[in-house]
Amino acid sequence: MNVAIVEDDAEYAKRMEDFLSRYAKEHDCAFSVSKYSSGDAFLFDCRKRFDIVFMDIDMPGLNGIETAKRMREYDETVCLIFVTNLTQFALKGYEVSAKYYIVKPLEYFDFAFKMEKAVWQCAEREAKIFIDKSDGGYALKAYDVYYVESIGHKLVYHTRLGNVFVWNKSLKDLEKLPEYKNFLRSSESYLVNLAHVKDINGNEVTVASEKLPVSRSKKKAFIEGCKEFLRAGRLN
């Protein structure tokens, strides 16, 4: 698993690296760690694919918020954790889909708690679903599916890579499968990946960049499902 530490304070960067080593020993795992002393240095190395990024907010030059905005232009899925003493910027973190904040001075217990959730999220992001078609079908990352729409006797998978059509299947068939555990009905015709829910406003839910209906009969269960999804620290 590739981890980046973007921190201009060498002492804090070293402490996070030590925390990662301790966590790896305690959980029998391994990390490849890259350290950057500025947002510009991190973005210059943007071709490298990271699973988790720890980023300070208060850095000279390009601050953490602006660095994260530019990072999101080419990587929408990396798990971003802000490390800062500037808690007043917490709301700004939602603009760049930051998962967590770790407040300085750093404590290992808080670090390990957030790290455990981040590692779990990375595993969830790599989970696969199998789209069964008459010609055999294929596997697709569950995270790449925004929602599944039922139209007549066919299903339409709306994905990051485009639409996929499947005949003679129903949303009820999918709901029974464990790989769809993070999907929930917003109405009779839509099965939504909760990882891509941006907001719920009245009888509409924004999924990725699209607005879908939330039916009266499904609304309460759908909202509760979204809350539970967030409480569990899952993807978003």
C-alpha cells in the first residue's frame, strides 16, 4: 500500500513515518512511504499512485487545501487525511473529500484509529462485482459503479467508464448479493452506491453529478442507511 506524507515540519513528518512503522508491525502489513515537504513537491510527483495521503494544511507556498484541490483533478479516490492544528478549516475539507482530520500534536491512538478506517476503505475500494451477461460477463470495481437503474426488463449500470446494459435481471436479484452491501434503493428504479452520495435534498439525492429521485416509501430507510454508512467510516 502506497502512502504519502505531505508535511513541511520534518519532526512531524518523522513522527508520522514512525507511527506507520508501528502500525504495520502491530497489524502485520507493509507500507511504501513517500515524504514531501511541500504541496508543490507532492504535485510534481503526481504520476505516482497513492492509496492514502496524510496532508498538512498550514504549509508555506501552496497550502494543503489548495494542494488537495489540484490532487482531486487527477485522483478522485485516494483516501485523504488532513493533519493540522487549524481546525477552523474543517469545513473546507469536505470540498476535497477529506476522510478524516488528525489534530496536532499527534497521538498514536488517534492516528491508529484513523489509519485502520483508511486501510479498510482502501480494501473496500478494490472490491469487485461481477456483471453477469449473456456473453459471459466481467468483473468491475464496485466503487466504479455510481448506481444501477431498472428500465423495463433490463438493468443499466451507470459507471465511471460509461453505461453497461444487462437484460433479464432485477434490482432484487442484486440486493441479495453480498458484493452490493454498500448499495441501497432510493426508489423502485434505482439502486445507489452510497459511496457516491453527495447530498440528499427533499426528494432528490445527488449521486456523483446526477440527481436521482428518492421515493416517499424508501426515504426513511435510505437516509438511515446513508447515516450508518458514514458512521462506519466507509467510502464517500
